[in-house]
Amino acid sequence: MYKKFALLLPLVALLLGACHNDNDTPGPTICPTDNAWSYTGQLDVTPLEGSPFTAFAESDIVFTLAPADEKTHTLMIPKIKFVEQMPVYISFDVRGIELIDDEKGGFAFSIDETIPYRNGAPYDPDGKGTYTIRNLRGSSPDGATLSVSFDCYTMHVDYRGNR
């Protein structure tokens, strides 16, 4: 038990540090527009092989897809925890998402690897890509539901939401 707690302390310190800046003014972020789609749903987080953490679930989690420019969207997640022991929720954005229309009213997207954004800047506090989002996959067969999965740190995230 102590070993798990000791492994969690650096993560918590990094995340708490990322939640604060000198003037408490968040950097620029992409804001939802009339074209944004917000989904509310279930988040299931499971440990990857070798992770010291345990699985947990959260409900009423919001994911929002908003257009960033003519070609890409941003996935905004204003409240998420990657391990149950995290004392605070964090927010981050995944940028550069290209939606692929399935010609039936739905869409899909995928990114093999990307650094998430926090307070308007890439979130890589240790310079080693520790919190890189990997294997991001998303789909919506009808625009009314959204499924997203990805790996971050030592955890796998599955999300299912409805508009």
C-alpha cells in the first residue's frame, strides 16, 4: 500500500503544479462554439500492465468536441481523474483531431500519440512525455453518442457519453 502511495505522490505534485500559475489566469483555450458537441457520460479507467493503480469509474463526465479550424477539432475534457487517488480533477484538451465522416451521419477519429494541452500550453512537465495520450480512438455512429478510448500514464481510459 505504501508503495502505491509513494508512486502517486510525484503524479499528484505534477498535477497540482499544473493547476496553478503565477497570476491564476488560465492561458488561451479553445472555447466551445455553436458548432461544438457536448456529451455527458461514464468514464471507466483501468490499469495498464504493470500499473500500481486500480480500476475505477466516474459518471457525469463531460467531453466536448469543438471546431478548432477548418480541418481540425479539439476534444475538451474539463474534469477528469486518471487514478482514483488523485485529490483533484484536472482539465485538458486534445488538439488536432480530424473527424472522418462515415457518410451515415456519424464520424470517427484517431491519433496514435499526442501531448495534451493544459491551460493553453502543451502539458509535458518533466519533458519526457510522461502524460502523452496514446492510442486515442473515438467514434460516434449518429452524432448523438460518443465513444472515446486512450492510454495515459499507466492507465487506459474508456468513455461513453450522450448529447
